Amino acid sequence: MMMSKHRSSLTSERLLRVLRVLRAAGSRGLSIIDMMMQASVSDPKDCIYEIRWNWERIGYVDEEIVSEWHESVNGVRDVRYVLAARVAEVA
């Protein structure tokens, strides 16, 4: 049986803070640094992984966290995370 490496509650305050700031960011999304500062979590990537792993157990069926690459004017690339509507799969 495969178990998640994470042991925190799925309703833990740190996960809820990450979801709150992602929802507030809307379609512009947030970088890891933005999430660290706004949600006050030291490792937002770990939170994103944990949320994605247990997404439907948390109760989110109409949304998903999407990773998008962005490039700044000086050529620096970073990943932004966006809470977006889930697209229905076509069979």
C-alpha cells in the first residue's frame, strides 16, 4: 500500500492559507516566493503536492491547481501556480 509522505491534517492551517492566497490571486497565479510571503509557509511546493495528492478528499472537484511557466522581461523563468476551473475530460 502506497502512503503519502505527508502526515499533516488535510485541513491544517498551512494548507488552508495556501488555498486562500491562490484563490485571491485569481488567474494571475502566484510564484513560490509570493506564496511564501503571503501564506507564511516555508515550503509552498510541499503544500501544493499535498493538496494535489488529496484534492478530491479535501472536497475540491470543480477546481485544480495548474502550473504555468512565465518569463519576465529580463529572461528569468519561474513557475506560477493558478487555482483554475477543472476542464471536463472528453472520452
